[in-house]
Amino acid sequence: MSNLPIINKGHVNIDKRGKLFYNNTFNSSDIKRIYIIENKNNLIKRGWVGHKIEKRWFSAINGAFKVL
């Protein structure tokens, strides 16, 4: 099993009502928990510390993040 991150590109539909963001090809059946993290400022760096066999999914609601 590879430890390299996989990027699932989402999609957006736009009409007069606004935007609908979606990713219909993403299989979320293995997800057990969802966390939302909000940093106080852009200078804070976070690292995900977890067991090596656990899987983690990340999504930027606003802004961006870098997976190293």
C-alpha cells in the first residue's frame, strides 16, 4: 500500500442560485470521522499525527493546504 497522497479533484455547477460543489466519484464508505480545523492565522502549521495504518481525508473549505 502506498503512503503517497491521492488527490480527488471535485467539480462545481454554477447557476443563478449559486454554486454546488461535488465529487461523485469519491468513495467515502471508509470514513469514520470528519474533523473541521480552523487556524487562528496563516502562520500556524499543523501536522497530522496518527497511526500509520489509518487513512486520512482532507478538504479545504476555504483556502488551501499542502500535503507533504
